[in-house]
Amino acid sequence: MGRKKKEEILREHKEIELKSIGEYSKEAFLDYGDYINNHRHMVEVKDGCKISYRRLIYSATQFPKGKLNPTTNLVSNVSNYHAHDLAGLGGLLSVLVNSGVMKGEGSFGYMGIDGDETPPASFRYTKSGLSDLYWEIMGDLIKDVPYTESEIGPLEPEYLPVIFPLCLYLSGTVQGLGVGISSLYPNFSPKSLYQAYINNNPQLLEPNVDLIIDKKNSELERLWKTGKGRVIYAYKISRHKSDDGKSEGILFETKDGTGIFTPKFSKFKKLVEDGKVYMEDLTDFDGHKYFIGRVPGAKGITPNDIEDLSRKICYDATTYQLNVTDGKSAFRIPLYDWLDYTYKNYINLIIEVNKKKILKCEFDIMVQEAIPGIADYILNRNPKASNAEIERALGISAEIIEVVMSKPISYLRKNKDTAERIKALKDRLKELKKFDPYRYTEEIIEKL
């Protein structure tokens, strides 16, 4: 058999497309970059979550409210949507527990003020679940956000219903390294984000950890308007004497700030080697504490010298970039615009869910009002009446009749008088109609 010509092969396999290696490589790289930037490493603009964050938190909503479950079960549930790295999920869970998004039982690890990290315990030794506050924030809304098919198949939410971007107030620094774009998100408290937003004043921003922001030298205005700017965080330091009163030095203190950065204590190592200062970890249940004291009798160094050097190592000046994705493209967003977007999105979602509750309550009232008449008709007038006959005879909508007729006959016999239920439903309806989404959201922010 003679060799087929290229044209004949192409006619037989029309789906084959000829491309140069360079063209194929370029398209493959662009597809990879699109996936990494828009579906893996950049946070979603609507909730400030990477997809792994969202999947872990959403998985927690699949378990009973208020109950702690074995962490192995929670993490296994994430694999229903994507086979994420277990070590990465362990570190993420620790951040979420330490930030109050999740709650846990057991050791979830911590970072010491000197930079030494204690890893979280194995999943089999801990229990975890969504915190009560985040059940309150998301519980009624999670079913009403858009859903999309996950990589494995089951549907998952396109975003979480949160008031402000989650990555802005977690206890650890969130960063994303994409293709040709990188992100690093600062840390601010939800209360200060709200105050800064409603007053359009970035000088009202405060950290969500026990650190200090050097507002004078930070670029908060630039971050507010452009999405890029330097923020300077500093530890609280103070003059301190040792318990025996023989040594004076500086005490570094923070309840929870070590997830953002740790002081550069390496600068004191030479002084320790020279016998001029000593360093002591005084961390207790009240928080992280670290003391650098002058060795009694040491020459060539004073408490003022220790303080001067301490001030040089206690702060971190980092330029943050608020790069996000909407699922289609990655872009930088000004902090004000980001807060405005997520806040209004949350408010609109609450309003829509409340409207549904009002409609359901009104329908339930009509059902309860219809029960006595329908019960009387089928019990005393025509036990074999069809839904269509009841509709013609009583002028009640088919939808309401269907609901009433789905109930057992014994229920209709026992519930001929529905006045109390109607009153309770009408009282609830009044409350739903008086509901103020802005006040409700403000009350939640006060709890964050």
C-alpha cells in the first residue's frame, strides 16, 4: 500500500489542526496563566478568597451548625470539589481558626514572637467547624449566591457572602503569586474598614491584630485610591525591668500580631555573643512577650541603646498590591472601590433574601387562612373532592390548595382553628418588613 499524502490524512481527520510548536506553546502558556491567575492564586473580588479558602469554608457549612467535627472529615469534604494539598489546607485551617472564621478544638499551631513556628497538630487530633459568627454572617445567604460546577463535578458557590474581603482581616498575611502578577494584602480590622469606608477616610484604618500602624509614614491614601501602597506595621515596645529588678531593657508585646511579621531579632545576636544583652521569651496566656535586657554590669551599652535598636527592628514597611480576579481577568482594585463593591453586594444579597422570606411568610399566612375552609369542605361536604373542584368551590388558588391537600387528613381534623398560627406569622411578617439591612450589617461588623 502506498503512503498516504498529508492532504488525504487531513481529509480523513478533519478535527486535526496543524500548529507550529511555538504557537502551541504560546497558547498552552496563556491557558496556564489564565487558570493560575483567575482560578487559583488571585483572590476573588466578591469575597477576597482564594478558591481553596472558599472551598474549606463552604465545606464547613455542610456540617451541622454549632457542632465541632473531626478535622479529617472536614478536609476530606474539600476533596469533593478539588484534590487540594493537605499540608496547605492544614496551614489555611490554622489561619481561619486563629482569625475566628472557624472554631476548633486542639492545637492549630502558632508563630512565636521570635519567628519560631509551632505547626498545627495532625488532623486526626483536632476538631473544627464554622464559627457561630460566620454562621450568622453567611447562613441565610449561602444558598442564594450563584453556584458553578467544580472541577470534580459537585456545585460550589462562586463566592462567599461576606461583608468585606476576607483576605484583608485574617491573622496571617495573604499573598498570591500568579503568572506575571503578584499580590500581597494588608491587614485591617473589619470595624476600621467600615469606618474608613463610610467616612471615605483611610486614616481611620487600624490593624486586626495587636500591632500599630505608622499612619504618618504609610501610604494609606495611595492604597485607598490606587490599590497599591506601603503600610508600616510596628510592635508595641516599652521600657521594662526584669523580675529581679537587676536588668533594664525593652519588652516587645503583641497578643496575636506574629502572623503578619516577626521582629528581626538577629540584629541582637552579636550583642548576646558579646555578653552585653540577653533575650528572654516571656510569652504567657495574655499574649506574646519578648524581653531584651542589658546584662548587669555590661559595659558599652545602655538601655537607651537597646531601645534605639529595638525601634529599628520592630517595624515592617511593605508595599501591598490589591490584585484580584473576577474569574475572567486579573486586575488591581483601589481599596475604597473594593470595600464599596463587597459591602453593596452583601447588602443587596440580604435585601433579596429578606424579600424571599416576606413572600414565603405571606404565602404561609394564606395557607393557614385556607386550612379551615378546605378542611370543612373535604370533611363535611365532599371527601372525594379534587383540587380543581375545591378551587372552583372556594376560589382559592391551586398552589395553596396543593400545599393544604398534601397534609394528612388527621392534621386537617386537628388544625381547624389556625388563628394563633396566623397571628404569629403576621407578627413575623411585620418584623421582616421592618428589617433594616444596613443596621443589621452594622451590628454584625461590631461583632467581628
